[in-house]
Amino acid sequence: MSPSSPSPTPPVSPAAAPTAGHSERLGLPWWLWLAGVAAAVLLAAELWMGYSGVRAWLPFAVLPPATVLGLAWLGRVRVAVRDGELRVDDARLPVRFVADAIPLDAAGRREVLGVGADPLAFVVQRPWISGAVQVVLDDPADPTPFWVVSSRRPVELAEAILAARDAG
């Protein structure tokens, strides 16, 4: 290497790189929206059954909009890692209390929520999402042993949690 050539920059390790955090919404898949609205319209038609007057339009005016609101409510949950916290809907966990974050596939989630379940665990699971993350806690003042949170990208969520913990 000649003295006039610039020195190569050392590679940045993933642990030292700044993390952008993680954010996702646990929304419903399109087919669940379609099935829910179809079921609401079918039920409205069953209630109507050819009658006239209020019974003709009321089921169609109430059931489909109520179904859409219910489905929107089911898919409202957000999962985010930012500002040193894991945020799941309204719950917040400072990442300094995280001992480990384990990404789970469908079989692992079934194991943790089935045979390996703990009644004190904090669980936010959506059956239409196969992946999850088990967040093991290290807080002697908290009786909660771990959190289980559904995620479409469990590996990325676990990495974001551990990166935020290590950065703090």
C-alpha cells in the first residue's frame, strides 16, 4: 500500500451499527376480511328473509358495518421496539429487563403456549400469525417470567429487542 492511498475503513459489525428498531401491525389477512364480511351479509339475508319494512334494511345496515369495525379492532395491535422499550399495544417493557428474546416458529409457539405455558406469562397472540417471539425477563420485582408476542417477522423482532437492550 502506498502512503498516498487512503486506508481502508474497517467493517462495521452488526452490533455496532445503529438500529432502526422494529414496528409492525398484527392486522388480519385479506381472506379473513372477506370471510367475515361474507358471513355478515349472509346473516343479514337470513334475518331479512323477504320481510318488508324495518326488517328488510336494518340487518344490512347494522351487521356488515359492525363486522368491519370488529375486524378492524382485532387487527389494531402494534408491536414496536423504540426508545428503549418493547411496545405491544398499550403494554410497555423496558428492554433493560430482557434476558433473552427467542424467535418461535408455529411449532415453538404451540409448545410455549401449550405444554410449556405459564399462567403468569404475558401473551399477545393472534391465531392467524404463525410466528412469535418469547421474551424472557430478568426482573426480580416482576412475577411475569416471559412475554409471548405474535410477529410476522419473529427473527427481526428478536434481533431488534436484543440490539436495543445491548445499546442501552
